[in-house]
Amino acid sequence: MPNKPTSTSTSTYIARRDDVNPDQGLKEHGDVTFADPTNKKYPLENAGHVRSAWSYINQERNASKYDPDEVETIKGRIKRAAKEHGVEIAAE
């Protein structure tokens, strides 16, 4: 994994994943907000995608592809989008 900026607080940096083609996310969803904008994963443009993003990032097979601080960043972005779209998400 490439070197990441270090910080004592939660970082917003998400490393580029080798198993993902960000162009695919753009092709499928267009120029929308993603919870993982580096890899174009977890689109947040509507309530349905917000629910899906929350469900997927809480599955171990998906979360394990990220460092714990990256998962927290992604979850924070999904939580903010949920509020914006009036979506209630389950507690972790």
C-alpha cells in the first residue's frame, strides 16, 4: 500500500486500491459524490445508494480492503449523506 500522510486525527486520505478501476465507477454512476472518491466506490447521489453504501461498507469482505481509518472516513461520509437524504441507517 502506498505511503499515506500521517496525522494524529482521523485522515480523509484514502489510498488507491489495486483491485479497483475508478473509471468503472464513473462509467456506472457518472460524476457524483462517492464515499470513496479515490477509487470511485460507494456512490451517494440518492437515498438508495446511501443505504447500499452503508450496507456494503459494513460487510467484512468490503471493509477489509481498507485501513481502519479509511473505513471510518468512508462511514462518516455515508452518515453525512444519509442525513442529507433523510435516510436512517442502522447503528454499527
